[in-house]
Amino acid sequence: DTFLSLPLKESSSPTEKLARKESLKVQKMNYRQEKKRATKELFSALKDPSVVIMSNWLKIRGTLKSWTKLWCALKPGVLLIYKSQSLEHWVGTVLLNACKLIERPSKKDGFCFKLYHPLEKSIWAMKVRHGFLCLSLIMYITKPSTPSFHTQVIMFLCVYIFRLNDSMLENSHMENDGYSDKSEREAHEDSDTAANDTGGRLTEESDMDQSDDLSPFLQATAYVEQDEEEMGEAGEASQVETVSEENKGLIWTLLKQLRPGMDLSKVVLPTFILEPRSFLDKLSDYYYHANLLSQAVTEESPYCRMKQVLRWYLSGFYKKPKGLKKPYNPILGETFRCCWLHPQTDSCTFYIAEQVSHHPPVSAFYISNKKDGFCIGGSILAKSKFYGNSLSAILDGKARLLFLTRDEEYVITMPYAHCKGILYGTMTLELGGNITIECEKTKYCAELEFKLKPFLGSSCNVNRVSGKIRMGEDVLATVDGHWDGEVLLHEKRTGHQGVLWSPNAGVRKQRLRRQVVQLEQQGPFESERLWTHVTSAIIAKDQNKATQEKFVLEETQRQEARERGERPWCPRLFTLNTDTSEWQYKYADTKPWDSDSCLVQFEKDGIIQAKVRPRRQHGAFTYSHTWTGQQKVSSAFICVCVCVCVCVCVFRNLRALSGQLARRTQQGESLSGHHCFILCVLLLFQLLINYVFT
């Protein structure tokens, strides 16, 4: 509200003063009622579906956020944004009368436009419920890009954005801090405190209000939701492939170069057996159910945490490619990044991987979700062995899962992939080997055995897995089932048997949606962009072109190795720990999430980091929001504070005495001796303070 006051002629009549005072009370009461009525009319207009000018789905990207599809309702002067068409989850309200509109170029078919404030101010309404600071919105309408459609959209938005029904929002301008009433200011401060306590991340799903703490110049990677995944069938069907006669000839040509026990890491494989994605991408399959780790952190019992970790471990195996396929061997220096949004905790799990060595081929990876309290790091050495009619792909390495708030580390190993039926029989892919999940702090350990199908076994023996959970030497439970199906857990103490893991239809619907970086925004050594020509040729079933494009990449890598000579390769994101011979993420942050200082976790150029609340400066002192409990205040600072407080009290008393003196002078009364004494004492005290400071 903007208040204007006109000077009135001073009246000396007590009757007129009393009448004017009563009149002022009535005016204030009418003002409050009128303000409530106007607010009620505005909110009724916002909630009334009959005044919606247009509503539809829009792809929106706000400041520091990724593209996301949201339901938008355009009303006179405002744009209401919801997560779904049901209007249950409100995201925010954009004030259109303060916006500018420009068309934004786009490679895709459709119309892309940008709403922004010309002075880089927030375009959200002030009372955004858990809103996120946004200086601009970029919107994309997925429709045919035709001139008539462009004209319709531009004319429509120009009419309703630029000064249409400005009267509805004329009275929304705030003075000073943006609030006309003390109650409004206090309510907003309470909501800000609650929002900041939740932490968060920089994505389109974030619903926090951190307009005071987030810098508009903070740059974060923009992620978009990946298209539908390709999922193979459960059971043996998707693990069996019949080789065509043409490809059999290629296999025989390849087998002539091999001998039993030979390492296949330097052998160039035909492209028809390649899965159109990199091995760095495939390693991310274990985190589509990372929300299970978020739940594991909250479990109070270490035994329950181990069961939850085991449940998460099993969740990474049921996604299989269609047919017997092998991912690309990553190029040295190749990187891959993605993330998963957690709707229940409003957090994000980030995944970063890099090929740190080519001979031997080592892939390093790091996963982090600080807000939910876990991170994972490790490296995998991929080795292949040929045994005549079969071959095995061994994943030699460890992953270390760390629960940040509990200081617990779980060391995890991986099974190997076994392919049989190369010379005779049906080509079949299975998992085999023994794995462990150990926590040294709690002494809990889970052991699993992935069993290969026996030579005379039936179909029920395919993909079998069995194991146990123990503490020290005591076996607490046993597990048994199929790693791509249902796994049962039998409690030894109680005799109870239940389902530990089952990827049924309901569980698959809860699978987190992966967010990836758009191809045009990727670096030259990111997996999707690096292998894009090979992938396109494989999808088009052009094996000759796929082989040529793959040869170009491999030859480029050989040329770079020759030019590098004896100089060692230095990875960009990972470093080798010489004590443990393990690769570690350079920018790992294992400090627990602090809701008082941590605002968001985000990723930029492969670096996962947390945005913390900046330290604020007031005069000569610098402090943070939590400085009262962390900083030691010197005695000199305390003395200064005391003196300042005393000065404030003196000035306040002097002003009060001056006011009384002025009123008594107007009424013709003289100053009492009591007042004169107090005034003298205060003046002497003021002189003493001035002397001390000088």
C-alpha cells in the first residue's frame, strides 16, 4: 500500500480534536474492511474457474531450474502455475503486469517465449507459498511452429500482460520491505523460516522460498526428464538371443583370434552385440530406486538399515536390455552425469562418472544426495575372460556407501556377467558370483550368491540368488529368490518370512524418473554426445556405419595416446588415492546436511556442490545466521554494544522529555522541578559518554 498524507490546518478546539479522532477511527475501520473486501475479490477471482482466460500444459524453465511440464492457467494480470491439471499442487503465481515478453529462438517445433522483469526483480507474487525465487520464466509450447500460431500467442499475451486489468494489482505495491501490515510481515517471516529449514536443490521441483539467499547469478546444470526407458522382460526371455547367419560369420572370424583364458579388453567387438549406450551410463541403473537409501538413513535399527540397503542393491538388476547386449567401452576422459528427483523428500540424487583409465579400463563414479544423507563413491575395473564356449565380464572393484548423519560406511562388491552358448547352443547371459555388503561400524554383513543355471536345470533355476544377513558370526536372516523377480527374507529368530524385494507393477511405477542433460548442452566428451553417431547407426540397424563411426572414435583415442607419450593421463573429476589404490571424487563433500546454512545442492560442469547461506555484513561486523552459537564475542565488542544501548536509552528519554516540554509550553504550563532534575542528569550522562568515546 502507498500512503499519501495531506497537511491539515491545526485546530485548537478540543471538541474538533475529539470529533476528528473519532472520525479517524471510523476511517481506519472502513479502510480495513475495504482492504479485506478487495483482497477477497482478488482471491475469489484467482480461484474462480469461470474467469480463466486460457489454461494448458506448458514446458517451463525458471531461473536455476530445468525444463518441466506444468499446468498453467492465465487470468487477467496473473499466471497461475500448478503441477497437474487437478490444481491440487500449486507451484506459484506470476504477476504479469510487471513482466516483459520476448520470443526466444528454439530448435524444436513450437513457440518459445520468455517472461522477465526488466530490472531483474522477482516476477513471483510476494505471498508465494513455498515459492522459489525466479527472475524470469522461459516457456515452451509444444505445437506446430506456424506464423498464425505465433501471432495468436504473441497478441494474446501482449493484451493480457501489458497493462490489462492493472487495476486489480495497482494496490499490491508494497512500501519499504514489501508489506503493508505488521501481521503480513511476521507471517511471511515465519513461512521463510519453515522453508529454509527444509533445504533443497536447484530443479524445477523445488518449492522453497530463498529469494534473500540465492544469488540470481548462480549457474547450475539444466536437466530435463529422460524419455521412456527400454525395459527387457522378466525371466530368461530377454537374456537369450538367436544369432543370424550373417553375424555368426563375424563371431567365427572373431573367435579365430582368441584362445581360452585370454583377456578381451583389447579385442574389438562387432557392433551388433553392442547396447546403444556407454558403460558409464549403464552403471547408473542402480539408482532408479535411490529413495530406498533415503529411507534407510532414517531407520533407527542398524539391522533395518542393512535390510534396506540390501533391498536397494537388488533393485538395480531387474532393468535389462532387450537381447544379449554389451554397452560401449568408454573412451579415456569420457564423462556421464544425470540425476533423479525425490518427490517425497524434495531432494535430488546426483550421479557423476568418468573413465579414468583405458589400459586397464577403469570407470570411477560418485553419487550424492546430501539432503537425504547419503553418498556413494567407487571405481570398477572391467575385465573379460574367454573360456571357449563362454566368456565372463568381471567387475572388479568396490563401491562405498556412506550415511552422512550416522558415519556408517557400507563396502559393496559386484557380481560378474556370464555369457554362454557362443560356439554351440543358445547364447544366454546370466549373473554369477558371490558379493558382500559390509559395515565395519555396526558389524553387520550381507552375503549373496548369484547362481548360474545348471546344465540340466529347469527354467525355475534361472537367475537364482540366495544369501544371508549376519552380525559377526550370528546369522540373523536368510534370503532366497530371483534377482530379477521376487526375493524372500526369512527371519531366524522369529521364523517370519516376508518379501524383501519384488519388482512388481506397483514398484516399477515408483521408479524415479531420471533427469539428463540435453544433447546440445553436453560437452564433447560426455557419453551421449561422444557416441551419438554410433548410437544413431545402431538404432537405424546400419551396422557398417556403426562400425565406421566406432573406428573413428577408437582411432582418435589411439592418436591422442601417441601424442601424449609417457605423460600420465590426469582425470578431470577424480584422483587416485595412492594409499588405498582407489579412485576418489575430487569434490566429495561428506559433511552432513545443515538446514540452517545449506540452501540447495546442485551440479555444474561435473562438480556437485552445495549452496550455503552467505555471510551478511552489517557495519564493521560480519556474521552468518548461526553466528550466535558459533562465534566467540570479544569483551570489547560487548562494551561497544552496552554503550550503544545506553546511548539509545538516553536519546529516547531526551525525546520523551522534549515532547512533554513542547506540550506543556503549548498549554502554558511550566516545567516541574522533577523534570528539570532528570533532564540535568541525562545531559551530564550524555557528556560523560561523549568524553569516554573521545
